[in-house]
Amino acid sequence: MDCEQIQTKIESYLDGELTLSDRRDFECHVSVCTGCSHKLESMRTIQKMIRNTGYSNTPSALKRNIQNQLRDYTGEEAKNSGWLRWVGFGGGAMAAGSLATWVMMTFLFITPLQTKITDEIISSHVRSLMVDHVTDVKSSDQHTVKPWFNGRLDYSPPVKNIDKAGFELLGGRLDYLQGKVTAALVNKRRAHIINTFISKNNHSEINTEPKLIQRQGYNLLFWKKNGLDYWVISDLNQKELTEFTFLISKP
Amino acid sequence: MLTRKDRQRFEKLTLPHLGAAYNLALWLVRDASEAEDIVQTAYLRAFEAFGNFTGTNSGAWIMTIVRNTAFNLLNKQKRNSNLVSFDEVSHINDQKYKNTYDLTPEEMINLASSNIQVAELIDRLPIDYREAVFLREIEGYSYKEISEITQVPKGTVMSRLSRARGQLQKLVLEQQKKEQARGL
């Protein structure tokens, strides 16, 4: 093989794709040809650089979400998720330890895109309080609020009545997030307003567990369910907001 | 109808590849949250099709479904916006970096001594190239396997890899020059 032929085989050589006899010829040639040997080394360098980029860690919630989704498909009960563990079935006490782990875990998950969305959610929340435009439809009855969205959106946001648990429904309004018209539901706990933004996503099969994010003194929870993205935001404390999220997200 | 036993067998075969699946999605879409969604969708699709899976290479099988899911999503997004198509991007870049091997001796030395991190530079490659590079360099698949996963001829895989590496060499050298000029 001459230099030109050798040089077309450098990558096949490095990728382990040469036949044994070609491999032998190749090695024979580069051992005596400085030009080809340098080109081989240059290619080897770039290959090493690429390999050094390595792996990004897989979010630990991903595996659990997949497993729960598969169980859902076969009609099995969901794996006892971290989510249920923290909140307890009645929305009761959370173990401080698991809450801490959870918070830390979710902090690692914030992507630049999520940061952008989070900023938008916070502005929307603040704006709704400032201009006293919390609701377009004022009602504590979910059977009034839910139909109000008909025709205003091409999806139907679920509206639950959880007054008894101390989260009074104030009503709903239309908001604008990520360039899309979005449903916003408003609840109240003592003096704290809770906004829940619900918008349609492209992944109808995907359900995720809520992630907690803390920013600018607000607590936010984000999850996906049945083709909808949910964002809950409030200045309410983490524990009660988590309870709220549990109540509106459970089936 | 898939049963609990099927699910267990499926998990045993496919969950070991979860890291690879997530990283492939991440290399393709470059957004962690999107990548998670893609992998979750892909695993559900794979499970739905599990009855038809007769092969032995479960890794390559799940990779195929992940990349198809990612490309479907990207195509959907592309239809909804005015992005330049990926083919166009590849084409422009191909013109610019035709000669993979034409490094000067000085450039070769610079390359060898470079400590540039290529992760960000890889992001600048066309998506088809990133895919081939990931499957080859990070996952170690053979040309034949990559050709099956990406559903293109083996020759296309080879030329994508070659162009990708050639472009990266150039990008590393450009980056190095920039950093030297800034006195880093």
C-alpha cells in the first residue's frame, strides 16, 4: 500500500475495522513512514479528545419514571416512589432527611431551558399579584372553573376541589407562557396565593414525578402528566406546597 | 398483552443501556430535560414493541428507538419553526472542511499539545455527525451496527465519522488560535 492508500485507512484502522492482513500492512507502513505516522497520531489525538468528553450522569428520577410507566402499562401498581415516601399518603409529615435529598437532587436537574421557564413562571406569578389580576373567572366551584376554559384552550386543564384540605380555589385565568396561551388556576392557603400553570406538551405518554425548585424566595414544583406540563408556584413553605401538589396531582 | 414477566425481562435487557440511551438523546437534542422526555417515550415505545423483539443486541435495539424518537421530535419542532434543515447545515460544513487530512506539520504539533475541551465543539457539528461520533467513540459500536441503528449505508457512516473528526480537528485548532490570541 502506498501513502495515499494508507491515509484512507487511518480511521478504519483506529476503529478496528481493518482485516487482519490489511492491519498488518498498515502497521508495517506507518512504522517506517513519518508522514503517515504523524497523520495517524493526529487522528488518534482527536479520537482521544472525543472519548474524554465521557458520559453525563443519568438523572436518577428517569429510571424510576420509566419503571413506573412500564408498570402502568402492564397494569401493575407503581413502585413506591420517593414522592409518596416524602409526602405520606395523607399529605402528612415528611422525613427531613428524604426532603433534603430530594431538594438537592432536583437542584442538579435545572437546565438552562428550565431556568428560562422558571423565570417566566415567576414573572407571571408576580404580575398576577401586582396588577390584581389573579383570576378571570372567580369561583370556588371547580364545575364553574373547568368549563370556563372550554373554547379558550385546545385542552382541558383538570380542576380539583381541595378546599377541605385548606387550599381554597379562587378561580382561573388565561396566561401566556413559552409563547403559548396557558391555563392558570389559583388557590389560596391563608394569605399565600398559589398559581398552578397547566400547558400542553408534545409528549402525551410521559409522566414524571414533581421536582422542587427554589428561586428568588419562591417554591416551584414541576411535573408532567398525560400530555400536560404542570407548574406550581407560591411563597408558601415547601412542605405545604408539596402537600398541595400531591393533592392536585394524585389520581 | 404484556405481563409482569415481560416487563421484568424487558427491564433486565434494556435498563443497563439507560445511561447510553440518555447520553445519546443528550448528544442529539442538547437539552437535558428534552433528553429525559425522549428516553422515557422511547422506553415505552420499545416496551410496546417488545413482543416483536427477537434479536440479541438489545443495546443497539434501544439506541435505534431512542434516535428515532429524537429525530421525530426534532422534525416536529422543525415543522413548527423556520429552522435551517440539518441537511443544509451538513452541506455547508462539508464544503468548508473538505480536506480532513490536510493539516500542516505545525498544526499537527498544535493539535497534539492542545488541551481544549471538545464537548462544546462537538455541539457545533451537524446532528448526523454527532450521532455517528457518539455511537462510535463513546459507545464503541462497529460501522455495521451504526449503519443499522441510523438506517444509512455503511459508507455513509464512514464518511460522517471522517468528516466529523476532520471538522473537529479544524475547530480545535481554531479554538486554540483564539485562546492564544487572548493570551490564555
